[in-house]
Amino acid sequence: MTDRYDADDLTRLATALFEHAGLEADKARTCAEILVEGDLMGHTTHGLALLAPYLAEATAGRMLGAGEPEVVAEAAATQTWDGRRLPGPWLVVRAAEWATRRAAETGIAAVSIRHSCHIACLAAYLHRFASRGHFLLIASSDPAVASVAPYGGTRRLFTPDPLAAGWPAPGGPVMIDVSMSITTNGMINRLRAERRQFEHPVLLDADGQPTRDPNAFFTEPGGTLLPLGGTEAGHKGFGLALLVEALTAALGGFGRADGPTAWGAAVLVLAIDPARFSGLPSFVRETGWMAEQVHANPPVPGGDAPRMPGERALKLRAEHLANGVALHPSIPPALAESARRAGLAPPRARGK
């Protein structure tokens, strides 16, 4: 039987660990909330699995624990921030708060962030804003990392370049979080550690041959992740990745052309206020109609009924909040080790 952990307990421990590593209280709390939110929704490679790497970044001084971002450009509905290597989750939440407030006046507002630390699971930001009636879009790239080849190529050029969006609907927010590669760096590392292969070819080896083996990524020269769409339709994922690169690194003014070496993110946070367009009631009427039609659509033979993006995550989130978070087996030992180093008590499973 899988152990379950109280979400509030996990958040308190992660907050304490971040504070021990030098983060100011509000930054520590926000980072902890976003990581736990990732696990609440089942994104187990981008939740508390990132805690130990984040702590290492903070301890080594590569993540700044105090201070504010620098506003380097500003217009009526936009700001460009130098994140100054501040914690990524805190920067994104701050940017979303600014953008949603400004969008209430201008209809659309956006913040571009350069020099951010890694921002974790993009979907983890959507519920808190979409459930308040906001339409939020987040795009992210890592200018210092390359793991995906352009369609038709065999050498790494860009990252999985995720794009996420959430908007209100009657049955709960619609939430999309899509990477522009078939799989992620985190999943490759996990399957390699577990000595497992993918169910389908999601990589190219160094010779450009499709493979299920995560070890192909770690050869010299290395393999690459296949863009979204794979060998047949990967031109679509490649095109979308170029879009994300333009929305993030290019708009922010710092990207791959600068030759960065620090693990981090270039980010765009864009907010739309439906109330400033046709109005929130008409917006939700349309999104609700679409959800009803999706649910009523006949499933393929032997398959499950169609569902809206984010429905499974919301259901899992509610179940985890009620009954405890079922962490991936690799995470509790890592949490215990981080707690031991900080002189804190490790997380205790429910009923133990």
C-alpha cells in the first residue's frame, strides 16, 4: 500500500528547508506551495522531486534567496524583469499577480522574465488564478540547456519548451500544460534510474534512429528528445518550440545567443481578463458548452469517455487533499535526506 502524506505537512517541511537554505519567508513558502501543487496534480517529476536540486542551487549561491526583480522595461500593459536568479516559482507567482491586476484595467497584460531560476511545473500555477476568473498563459524555456533536436536534425538545440494555459469554466478550470517534446528531461532521468524503457520511441539516438531507451540520451555524442509529433509530425512540435523560444528568450532579451551556463528559465506570463472582453458570464457560458459537448462525445470502442484538459489533475488534487498525497517512491527518501541535513524531522506518512 502506497504511503500518503498530508499536503500541509509537506508544504511546511519544504518551506522550512527553503528557509534553511537562505530563502526569505515569502519566497520559501511560495516555492514550497508550487512544488507540492505539482505533486497534488500528479506531476511527480516536477513537484517535490525538484526540492533537492533547488536546495542545492540555493546553497551554492546560484539561486538568490532575497531581494526583488529589476524592472528593465515597462509599458502600459507589459513589464520586462531581470529575475536576478531569484527563485523561479516566486517570480512566476509575482508576475501572474501583477499581470492579472493590470489586465483588469487593460484587458491583456504580460510580464517577460529573464535570468529566472527554474520554474517547476507550469500547471501548478494555473488553478490559483483560473479559479478566480483569470485566463493565464505561461511559456518557459531554458537558454542554458539543449535536449531536443529540430525536426529532421540529430543534435540538441532547445529544451522541451512547455506552454501552459488555464481559464475558467463552470465545472472547474480548464488547464493545459504541454511540452514541445514527446517527453521531458525529468522523465528520461527517472526511467534511466529505474532501468526502464519508454513504451514508445520518444528519442533519437546519436545516429538519428528512434529509440525507447533513455540511455541513448547520455551517450557521447548524445541522443535527443523527439519533438512533439515524433518522427511523422514533429514539424509541428518544432514550430511550437520556436514560438516558445520567441515568446520567452527573444522577448526577454536573454537567450541561447548569449551562451548562458546557469540552469534556469526565460519566461512569459500573460494574463487575459475575460471581463474586459465580452464579459465573464458569456466566456464561461461558452467554455461550459464546450465541456458539455466534449463529455457527450461518444468514446472510441473500448475507450474511456473524452474529458477536458485538467479534469484528471483536478480530481487527483481533490483526492490528494482529502486522503493524503501519494508521492512517487523516489521522493520520500530524498525528502528525508534533505530534512536530515537541515536538522529537521522527516515527513511522516499518515497513520505512522
